[in-house]
Amino acid sequence: MKKLFVTILFGLLLVVPSMAQNVKEISGEIFRERVFDYKSDEGWAFKGERACLVDFSTSWCGWCKRQEPIFDALAKEFKGQIDFYKIDCEKNPDLAYVLGINSYPTILLIRADGKPLMLKGYREKDAWKEIFDEFFFELK
């Protein structure tokens, strides 16, 4: 029984870290390089070349953890069309402050043309796909 428990535990340790491999966790510095340089730019200026989703979350947020596999699946599905990033607001409090993020999860969507949309709260995969269709692809 003990051997079975150890085998299962080891298997989980291999699987769990790889769940969010399609969503890149980035620092505030990388955010400034790839998305928006909030320290230098006076107004909104998107630095990316294609649409992106930025997940602002914390390690203690249950809804954030629940949303991780959804974003991982969406990142696979929309690979090459939308870049997926994750920011840990506990590690980047200045960025959260500047953007006015005070609840988690907060999601920043940015179209390739630079138009941003900030959303708060957890959503199921189908709801995100509808939002993507309307905001990124203007299908509705």
C-alpha cells in the first residue's frame, strides 16, 4: 500500500508542473518588454505583435488555480494566434498596483491592434471561447 501511495504521489509530481506549460509565467520586467512598459510609456502602447491574454493571479487564489488548466487548454488550441501569459501578483505588486488589479483572477485581453479589455473572475472554457470570438476574432 505504501509503495502504491509513493508511486501515485511521484506520478502527480510529474504531471502537475507540466499542466501550465503552454502559459508562460512572466515577471513584471518581461511584461514591460512584451506587453506594456508601464514605467516609461505615458499612455497605453501595446508592444506585442499578436493578440495576448495576461492572467493576473496569486498562489493562494482558488479560482485562479481552477482556471489554470482551462488557460492551458486554450493556449494549445489558439497557439500561434494568441499569446498566453501569467503574472504572479504577489511577486509583482507594483505591476498590479499600476494596473489597478485588486481582485483575482483578473484577465487582460489585448488584440493585435493594441485594444485592451480587462475582465475579472473565473469563467469556464466555453465562456472564454465566446469572449475570444467576440473580442479577438469579431465573429459575433
